[in-house]
Amino acid sequence: MENLQEYRKSSYAIPVCVDNTQKRYILIHGYTGALDLVSESIALLFNEKNMDEPLPTNLSENILLFLKKRGYITHKTKEEEHLLMNKISHSLQAYYLQEKKKFYLLVNYNCNFRCPYCFENYISNKGKEWSCQIMTKEIVDNAFKNMLFIEQDREKHLNEIILYGGEPLMEQNINIVNYIVNKGISLGYKFAAISNGYDLDLFENLLGESMIKKIQITLDGDKKYHDSRRFHYRKGASYDKIVSNILLALEKGTHVRVRSNMDSNNSESILRMVEHFHDLHLFDNKLFSFYPGLLENNANNLLEIPDKKHIEYLSSDIFENQLSKMEETKGSLSVLFYNAFKNKAPIMLHASYCGANAGIYIFDPKGDIYSCLETVGIPKNIIGHYNAEKIEWTTQHKSWKERSVDKIAQCSQCPYALLCGGGCAAKIIDKDIRTPYCNNFPTILELNIRKAYKDFYKVQNAL
């Protein structure tokens, strides 16, 4: 091997302890995606407090060759590594922008629930003229037409259009949703929906593999807890009807994914709900899945709900720690690491946080286009206006679609940059969009790798 003094520890090497008892460590490289199980002695060489120390002279030739091959030691300077990371990020983002476009139809802003934490609640303050507006056939036709304006090559459209709201599958929307789905099918699309599930039985004719093939439905815990904060604005309790509709959708062949919005008050209730799912044998159905989502505060630190209790928001790291203990679900990040272990492949890197910074386009009923589900209805986040003739892009279009870690100064020198993608842009919309949203990512990463490692080796030991 070349002179050892020519090499230094890569600034993008990340050691993570995945098993405290057996002292097992994973070493990750932040711009090659390398992922390796290593001894404690090797991992600790890359501990943050040891990073500026020279490499030990007693390392074997095989270890040195391994570290060099995997990128953990390098002849590049810190500045050269930063430039290389930025170049990789730029190339990744260019690739993402060429991937298939993903379209949403925001059928209406209105909803038949009154959930206290909903980030769309502020829309109610704009009056019924805004909140009760529903897509018309003309608006729907314009949206389909402008999908081809955004991407002329139909082969570069994802064939799944997602129905969103407000609440897209509510009784008042029956006629327009039937029109949307039938028109979409005639154009070769299928559909998914994000729904509260209450009126789903009224859309039974649209459920199934060839029409609305997937649906995400929210239940926030067992019957008692869910009904205390997710209730129909006129009819009250909703849990039993939603569960009945989940069973209906599964029977019709629609994939159902249940989401639970977790805060510090309802984790035990969610576990009781999961037990109810087991009693119903839902986890035996390949069309069914479940995941908890972190309930985040988009407005005030405390929001009062009708029974005078308060929502107590969890930090991301505490949420991920609770999630890691649930056998029935995996977080998206832990799935990435699990697949990397399983396939003996590098971890997938990404230059931006999500599709909002790449191929997602959301058409609303007022003729506006957004990039992010959490920013709909906020005028300053409109990325375009559409009508029968064309789309007029706003300056926000470029800002959203060009947000990647190579354009965020604080990210370019961060070893986690291509793993976190700069964080969620919706969380920093009151700042410069090129501000990072770090959100305790190193801790979140560690928790997800630990879960992936545990799940993978449990499967391996069972074989």
C-alpha cells in the first residue's frame, strides 16, 4: 500500500454502535454509501473526538486496504472531499429531476372531521368560499392536460395519481371523484387516496386493484382515544365505521395502510389498537400495513382538544426510539438500511429530502399548484397557476425543485448530508428555503440502523 502518511480519515465516515452487549458497530460512508460491520477498535478510530488523530501505525495491511477500498480513509483533503460531495449531490439531484413525475389531485380543502392538530385548519378561517370549493370537471380536465405540460412524455408519469384534500372521499365529492377516476382510467392511470376513511363505503364502486388501488387511512389509537380527537363534525365517533370500511376496502382488493399520529399521550393507545388489528387478523392480510407517524406542531406549542387535554408533541428522536420497539412496523429509513443489509449493497443516497424537491406536483381546486402536501393553501408556497391553456410558474417553483444539499451551505460539510437530504423544507418555510432542517438526524439515524440490524439478524437467525 502507498505511504500511510498520505492518507487521512474521511470526513464522511460515520460509526454507529448497533449492539452494545456484543460491541458490534456499523461504519457508514456519507458519499459512497458504503455500509460495513466492523470491530469496536476500528469504529472508534472514526469517533468524532478521534477524527483529527493520525491513523495508528499498527493496523494490518488487510485492514488498511479495506478502509481505503471502502472510502473510510482517503488521500483527499477536507476541501476536496467537500467539493466531491457537492458534485455527487448535484448529479443525484439532476437524476431525480429526470425521474417520473408524481401527481396529486387536491379534490377539495373541506373536511368532515375536525382534528385539532390538522395543519389545514387555518384554511377554515378563510371562509366557506375557499374551504368548500370542490374541483369541477373543467378544473379536472385542465389538471390532466397540464400533467402533459409538465412532462410531455407520458411514459415519464407515474401511473398512480393520488387523491388528497381536505378529505377527498367525502359524500359531497362522490360525483367529481367518480369523474376523476373514470377519466384517469381512460388515460391509463390508477389511483391512490389519503383519506380519513369515514365515507369510504360510499365509494365502494371505485375500490379495487384497477381503480383506487391504495388508500392511507388514519386511526390515532384505540376506539376511546381515537374518538376523542378524530371525530365527524356532525356524527361524532368514527372509529367503528372506519374499521368497518378498512375491512370493506381489503375485501375489494384495495391496499390499506393505516397511519397513527403519535404524540406522548397516545403511544399506549396505539399499542391497544394494534392488538385490535391482530384480533381482526389484519396483519395476516398482505394488502394491509400499519405505521405510526410523528405528530408535529405546525402552529402552536399546545393545541387544546375538546376534552381539555393537550397534545404533547414528541421530539423526533424520542418518536424514533418508540417506533424502533414496535414489531409491526418499520420506518422508511430503517427499511433502507434493512434492504442494504439484505442485498449487501450500499445505502441509497439522496440529495434532497423528498419528492417535493423533485417530481411531485399537487393540483388544487382553485387552479394553483404546490410541491408539498404540508404547504397547500398557503399562497406564498404556490409554485404555479394552471388553466386550460398553460401553466404559469412562480419563482417558488425553482426554489422548491432546486433545493438539494449542495445548495445548502451548512450541509456541504456534513457527513450526514446525503443521508438526510437537508431535512424537510416545509419545516423552514418561514426562513430561506436553503436552510437545513437537521432535527436530531444523527440520533434518528442511529435508532433506525439499530432497528434494521436487529430485524435483519433476527430473520437470518430464524433461517
